[in-house]
Amino acid sequence: MTTSRETTGAKERQMAAAGAGGAKGVGGHAGHGGRGGHDAHDAHDERLRRWRLVLGPDGAESTGHALTGQDAARDGALSALYGGGKKPGGRGGTERSAGLGASAPAVARWLGDIRTYFPGPVVQVMQRDAIDRLGLSALLLEPEMLEAVEPDVHLVGTLLSLNKAMPETTRETARAVVRKVVEDLERRLASRTRATLTGALDRSAATARPRPGDIDWDRTIRANLKNYLPEHRTVVPERLLGHRRAARSVRKEVILCIDQSGSMAASVVHAAVFGAVLASMRTLSTRLVVFDTAVADLTDQLDDPVDVLFGTQLGGGTDINRALAYCQSRITRPADTVVVLISDLYEGGIRDEMLERAAAMTASGVQFVTLLSLSDEGAPAYDRAHAAALGALGAPAFACTPDLFPEVMAAALEKRPLPVPDPGADVPFRPPYPGHQGGL
């Protein structure tokens, strides 16, 4: 009988094998332009090659296709991970001899092999599968393995969960891996975030009595088109629109309150990057708070998101109520404050008090937003009852991708409806706005 673990392994191997070698996925035709018998033969051989990679060594007889060269190396790398071999330390669930073993140098060589024979996205999938299926987390403490690994957000989450157990010989290498991922995220997200939020802050500081140098002529003309005089071919500006001369003063306060339980690892990484970007804007006062059953204020480390990440401790329990109590105590200008709670809402503290604090902050004028995740991982697991209760309080709860986050923050700063994804999309919750019957 085939076990569910073996079935899952076969599916994972198929996805990895489909990414090997370029052209089309398993079962597809190779990209030949002619229609002759030679091209048909080549296409048939390509399909056999790919099925042989999917089926592994057991498929050699059924496909009648022998692997050589790089294909043989690809097959060896796939079999080491998906062949049901022994786990590190010699503990295996089958009689097969394939596997990565317990040797860190052997794993480092395997990591080098998959980076040679597979494209980047497939490499990252295989790395995560190796950590999950073969229990290789401990080997990430070895410098030679970290130097061979392909950095991504998921790997950073794993390293952070191992932070306290990491030996000094590995720590600097781990920081270099984390910094590479953080810098990649900053390059992708920082410019758009600053531009979007600067525009939102400028609009929120609009005034109907601007000084001559602060007049927004584009908005002023649009607002006064009804006063157009055809004979003079001009617009008489009955109302002047512009901005207050306060570009360098703090206009809004933002508190990022981040759940650092293990399931929120990718969200913690993205939140640290966004926290550093927000902190770099002089018109915003940004505070970053992380919590499990205790609360830590990492605001003084926001100039370097890597320091923020290594200041977290993934795992442990969750006390959202305690974290919100701390955030509430730091609010001095409710009407100019945005609180962003990033959590799956599985509360280990006092549920009723958590909701009461959220309600009190909302009633005082605070813009309270709950992100069930801040990542590209799709719809997360979350506490539906708590999400619904917060939505009923006017504090929307929904999953958010990093690309959407700047728009969410801009809307919150301007106190307009948030750009919550369509309820038909792969998101868990659309909050009820006035005139809209939302729900789970």
C-alpha cells in the first residue's frame, strides 16, 4: 500500500523534475519546429526522459530510458531527497539506501548539485522539502551548508527559529544569508512604499488656505473648472488647494505589532523590512513591537532590519492582549495613529480583553488594521471567530501580500476604506464596511 507520505513525495518529485532542463513540463512536447518523423522521435524521447526523472530509479524498466550525464546527476539529487531514504543520523523508514545522510559536507555538496542542475525557484522548493522531510534544520548551523544554500524568506525563517542555538562560528554566515534576503526585499519594496506613503501623507495634509508656494495647481484647476471663462480662456480659482508647510514634521504615528510565533516567520521577515522603510521617513514616527507571551520593543533597532530579525525569537506561545496593552500605552495622538497587528489571531491570552482593547483604540480614533499574514504564501490558517469579531468592531482583518502593503498603509493614513482583496480571491476575510455585508 502506498502511504500518504510516499504519495506526497512523488508529487514533490514530479514538480521538481518538471522544472529540470528547461522546455515543457512532464508529458509535454519538446520545442521542435518541424513535423517530420525525426522531430516526433525527439519529442517521444523527451517525454520518456522526463517521466524517468519523475518516476526515479524504479521507473527505468517501465520507460526503457537510461539517464546519462547531467540527467543522471539530476536523478541522483532527486532520489536523495524524494527517494524515501534514511533521515539524518541513520534513521530511515524504508530499506532504500538513498538519502542525504547526517554529514554536513554531503548536504553542502547536494545543495551545490541542485543549484547546478535546477532553476532557482525549483532549488528553493527542494531546499524547503529537505528541511521539512529529512529534518535538516540542525545542519543549517554548519557554516559550509549556509554558504551553499540559496537564500530565501523561508530559509531566513528557519535560521531565526534556530537563532538561540546557533554557534558563534555560524552566526556571521547566517547574518550574511539573512542580509542578502533583506536587501533583495528592500530593493523590491522600498521605493514604491516611500512614494505611495509620501503621496498619502501629502494628501492628508491638504489645506484650503495654502501659501502661494504651496498651491497644488493641478488639484486647484480641477476643483474650479466650473469657473472657466471662455472669453478670457482662463479659470477663476474660487478655492485654492494645497499643502501645509510641514513637510519635515511628524504627521502620523505607526505601530507595527508583530506576532513572532513560528507560523508567522515569513510575515516577520517582511514586517521587519517594511518597519525599516517606514522608520526612514521623517514624516512618520514608527514603532515596532514583537510578541509571543512576552513583549519586546525593537524600535531602537529599526535602522537595520537584520538586527530586528535577530532580536526576534520565533516560536512559543501567543498573548495578543498583552501586546495590545503595551501598544495602547504608547499612543499619544490617537487620531493620527495607525496600529497594524500582524497575527493569525490564535490567542493564548485573555480573548475578551484583547477585543476590548481593539475596540477602545478604534473608538479613540486609532486606525486599527489586522493582517492575518504579510507574505506571498496565500491564505493562512487563522482564528476565524477573532477575525470576525475584529471586523465587526470596524478593525478589518485580512491576508496581505508585500506588494499590497503600501496601498493598505496609504489608505489607513488617509482614513479611507482599505484595499481589501476581493472576497472571491484567495484571501480569508473581507471586513464589513458601511453598506457592505461582509463575512467569513
